[in-house]
Amino acid sequence: EVQLVESGGGLVQTGGSLRLSCTTSGFAFDDYAVGWFRQVAGKEREGILCMGTSDGATYSADSVKGRFTISRDNAKNTAYLQMNSLTPEDTAVYYCAVAQAPFVRLCMRRGIDYWGQGTQVTVSS
């Protein structure tokens, strides 16, 4: 069975850091682009960071550029999201997703094959 499981969310103060993990199983992870998305209550889900099948070039949304970093470890079938300098505007449910598609299209929410269940990140002021 295909599974994507996010972990590492929680409550953090403004200026703090969190590291999210997306552990996958049931498919050939190294054949898929991977991305991180977030959704604020009442708003559309937004692609924030996506990368291709190897740990290389990425797409970054302007809202997180310079603060968040995506990485992947294909040997562990896992992707990561390192979040630094967090602000209350970063409060959202964070999701990982994969697609057999170019990583930019993944962040545009086109051709997504599998989603994780999401993990809540709350940044207090």
C-alpha cells in the first residue's frame, strides 16, 4: 500500500525552527518528484518547495525562499523540510506529495499522484 506520512509538526515560537519529515513506502520513491505544500484554514493549498527525483534543483515560493529548505534521501525513501525563522504567517497544515512529473508542475498542483495526511505547524507570537 502506498503511504506518505508527515511528522515533526508542532508549536514553536516566532523565530524558531522545525524540521518536518515525509516517510514514504509502497512505491518507487526515487522515480517521483517530491514537494511540500501548506494550507491555511479557509485558503487554497499552496506549493512552497518542490524538487526532482534527485537532491538537486528546486522550486521555491517567494514566501519561504531563504528560510525553508527541501531535501530528500532516496536511500531512506524520505523527504525533509527544514523551516527556519518561523513567523505566525507560517502557521498551516503542511503536506508532502509526489508526482511522476516535472517538479515545477508538482508545485502547481498538476499531476499529483499521492498525498500525505498533513501535519500541523503553529507559530506563536
